[in-house]
Amino acid sequence: MNRRVRQVLPKESGDPTHEVSLTVNGEAITREVSPRMLLSDFLRHELGLTGTHVGCEHGVCGCCTVSIDGAAARSCLTLAVQANGAKILTIEGVAPASDALHPVQQAFHECHALQCGFCTPGFIMAVVAYFEEDKNPDLSEAAIREALSGNLCRCTGYQNIVKAVRRAHELMSNDNRD
């Protein structure tokens, strides 16, 4: 028997709600959410920020990576209520302007560091966090691969992703000289 199962979103679940206030891409947001709502669902369904992709929903693939208070984090493993008071940066907020790319985005484009593109937002967020944590990061292949080891690319674009990380660092270094 083939039954249609209606997905129940946490806000429709009957759970008590909790108010969360956070800053997402520079904008102050306050919403009532279920204590079970994942941050990835909050971003995608409550705020319409669908650039945060959901892949494995187990924190393994890294597609849902966002920045929480400057550190890379898996939004599929974080509850929205846990992010209360935090500053969240998603792929939609990385670029300095709507008509410009962040240097990491530019480097991924220049170095052809994407194929299907599904994993790309998570990789970009991980690279941005890598550079935030260390202004002079180790750019050896081994160090870059270690820094990005929490992100998976099913299309095996790692060689160009490593090139893109180096290129992004170069672009960012040039921006800081101006």
C-alpha cells in the first residue's frame, strides 16, 4: 500500500515554541520556533535562505556549513534555539555586495572548483572560516585538505578546490594591500 505521508514541520508539530533572536547575514531576526527545529530548516524554511544545502542530515557531508559567531558549523546538527543570540553568516551573506563576489567565491569560479555545485556553498563557508581563524594559514596541500576534511564533494573536484583555496588567499592578500 502506497500512502502519502504529510511532512510535519516543527512549527506545526504542537511543540511549545521558543523565541530566538539572532543576526543572520547582518540582519536582526526574531522568530518563534519549535525547540526541535534545526538551524538548517530555520534558515531554509523560515528565512528562505536556500543556499544552505542539506545533504546527509548527519553532519558528515558539510553541505550545510554556515558560520556561527565566526566559526564553521553544521547547521543540520545545530538546533535553531542553540543559535539564539548568535551571528550567523550563510552563503547568501558572504559577498560584499549583490553585484560582487567574495574572493573565495571568485577563486572557486576562476579555478573551476565546482562541478555539480551542490557542495560548493558548504566548501565556501568552510574556506571563509579557515581564513577567518588564521590570517596566515598553511597553504600546503595537506593542510588545505585537512582544513576541508569535513566537507565532501561527490564529483571529486578536490584538486581544483585546493587550487581555489590558494587563489582565494592570493585574492584576499591583494585586497588587503589596496
